[in-house]
Amino acid sequence: MTKLDEGLRFGPLRDSWVHLCIDMQRMFAEATEWHTPWMERVLPNVVAVVELDPARTVFTRFIPPRFADDVGGAWRRYYRKWKTMTRDRIDLQMLDLVPELARFVPPAVLEDKAVMSAWHGSLHARLRAAGIDSVIVSGAETEVCVLATVMGAVDLGYRVIIVADAICSGADSTHDAMLGIYESRYGTQVEMVTAADLFAARLNGML
């Protein structure tokens, strides 16, 4: 099992990394059916990671369909359950990043997605074209969109660094379980760090 105090176990990141900040949006931070209470708690750490180099941050936004019947398969059933979150019902400003992060765009960029993973659009091609081989991951939720993005990054061969105190969930038990799984089952593919670890890495020339 890996330990959080090990920091960047696989050496310096240098210039080949980006920070993927997953779905830190108002619809998860505010009083909606998808409210994620922990988001407020981890937000200062997410801001600290962005501030390491805002131009290296990609903010994803989860964009629901306009109507539940605009999508097929299990997604249709999903949005029929969460019908208050489709774009015909929700205040569209709820799709925006929380204000504390929106101020970083630009130089940070947005990547909108209609599914949990960040990798179903052009992101992978753009990162590879830019010479990126490592991703630092923060955001929401630990066992949903963060998980989908992390597993996609593993499959694509990226070096994956998860900032444990900059990810959040609406459920303590599954958040804690997922951190344990990341550490115990993906030790050669996923590094677990804290925001302070990254700051120390920057001071030591590893980032």
C-alpha cells in the first residue's frame, strides 16, 4: 500500500503535466439534488493546486442533456430519476464553475463533457499533441466522475497523481473506500499526494 507522505514517488513532473480539475461546478456546490457538501471543504486545496500554474489547468464541466429523452440507454433512466437536473429545469448558471475557480479562466481552459469520464471528447488528442504524459487530478466526485477520469487516464497510459485532500464526495464511506482502493490496488499507476506535497515539490524543483 502506498502512503500519502511519499509525495511524488515516481520522480519529478517537469514540463509534461496538466491539472485536471473535475466538475467543480455550482450545481454540486449549491442547493440542488446533486449537492456535494464536501466541495466547500476541499475548495481551498483545489484553488491552491490551480495556483501552482493556472495555465496548466483544465476544468471539466458535466453538462446534462436538455431533456431526459435526448439521451438513450441507461442515461435516459438516470435523467428521468434526476429530472430536476436537466437543462430545461435547472438554472443554466448552475453549470458554471464555482466563482473561486471561474476567475482562473483564462488562462485555464474548460472541457465540457456529457458523461462521467473526461476522455470521451478531444482531450486526449490535445494533451498528447502538447507532449503531456502526466495528469494531476482534483475535483468531484471521488467515486464517480473523478474515478471515471482516473481509470481512463490509467488506460491511456498517463502518469496519474490524485490530490487526496482536493477531491470530494457526498458520501464519506465510499470516498474513504475509494482512497483505499486507489492506494492498495493501483500503486504502480496512481500516486496519492496532498496539496502540500505539490507545493513542496514546486519548491524543490520537481514540478
